[in-house]
Amino acid sequence: MKLLAPLLLLFLSCKKDNTADQPNLNPSAYRITKSISYNNINVDVIIDKPTGNEFAVLITYHGTVQSDSDILPAAETTLNQFKNILNRQDMMVVSVAHPQLNILFGDNIQQAEAALLWVKHKANQELGVTVKKIFLAGHSQGGYLVTRLNTMHQTDGVIANAPGPLNLVYRCQLEENRQAPASYSCNNLKNVYGTTVVNSNVYQQRSLLNFTNGFKSDILFVQGLDDMAIQMYSWPTFKQDVLNCTNCQNRQFVEIPGGHTALFQSQIAKTEFNNFLNNR
């Protein structure tokens, strides 16, 4: 009998250590920030996991920020914005803190893609969960990224709110002519490739107008019709190019009164957003 207590303590100690070695099997809800890697591309993500271990996953992408210190807060804000309009509690949200400031505009598609592929191929093992479906959602520049990703990889569906920049030639020309405030996106491109007059092809190739074909999954575009003039100038052209696509999956447009964040404020847009997710 005297040996029972020490043996029992040894058993409990081993069991605790084994659980500690597998913290990701916890079915409880949590929110964590995690550095992930896929094909040697590293990026931080914020993971909001509900109770349980089997989920559809919504991967979200934030809009433009003004400094590197704003990237993680922007990812968390975007996570909260999308989570707040979800009408279900059983989706895990992974918000990607993709870089912007020290790279040329559009090159962060590498980190955006790495996050998607990590969820597809590594999240099951690293988080101890079962990923059943994957959806992408992005706001502003995040909408740009998810639209491009839809030309690269198949998912269960994509939502893009006010995606852009649609037309970098137009936008950067305004900045060059001092008709619009300078931005790091245009300045970085000009420093490497010259102005839009000297090398317009580079700007065209990185514009979202260049990615209107080959959508591999159904996609929902939401656009507030009271958005900035720089967005609305190219919106009709972008919409028509997407509708003209002959090698795309289903494309849906929701155009509503409102500004750049219309998806998060319009009840019509929220309803269409949830219908899109729940019907796939």
C-alpha cells in the first residue's frame, strides 16, 4: 500500500506530460497568433478556433496599412469584422498578417498563398483539427489577394469586398500628377520600374484588372457604390471583364449603397455573405 501513492503519482505525471506534448488536441475555443511556414515562406496568422475539432475554415486578408506595426492589428480587426457578420459559430477563422511595406505591390501574394496552402496541408497536423472546407475572404487589398488566389488554387468559395487597387496605371498616374496623395505602393513601383509613362506594362500586370479570368472557385464580389472615386472609376470595367470570363466558376456581384466597408455595414450584403458560405 505504501508504494501505491508514488506509483499513482508517477502515472499521473506521465499522463500530464503526454497531454502537454499534444496541446493542439484541446477541443476548447481559443485565439492565438502563430508563425507559420509553407515552402519556406513565413507569415504570421491569428487563429480563432471555436469549441470542437472539425471545422470549415474562413481565411481572411486585411486591407492596406500605413506601417509594419499595423499589420497584426489590421489582421485582428479584419478577423473581428468577418466574424461579427457570420451567422454561425462553427467556423474557424484564420486571419493572415500579410506584409506590404517593404515589398513591391502584389509580391505579398506569396505570403497570402503560403497561408492558404498551410491551412490546406498542414493545419490538420499542427493544430490537431480536421479542416472540412476552406473559404477565402478579403477586404480592400485583401480582396485583391483573394481574387488573385482564386486564379491559382481551388477552394470552397471566395468573398472579396471592395477589392483593389483595380487599376494601378490610373491610380499611380494620379499620384505622379499630384492629383492624389502619394502612396508607398506607387512610390515603390516607380523607384524600381519608372513611372507609368515609362513602363505602364508593369503597373498593368499588377493591377486587379489583369486577374479577371480563370477563377477556380465560386466568388462573391461586394462593392459599395459610394466608395472612393479612385475605386469606382475602374469598377464597371472590372465587373464587365469578370462577367465576360469564359473559363471561370460562378461569379456573383452585390452592389449596394455604402462606402469602402459596405459589406460590414449593409444587412443586404451580410445576408448574401452568409448565404454564399452556407450554400457551399
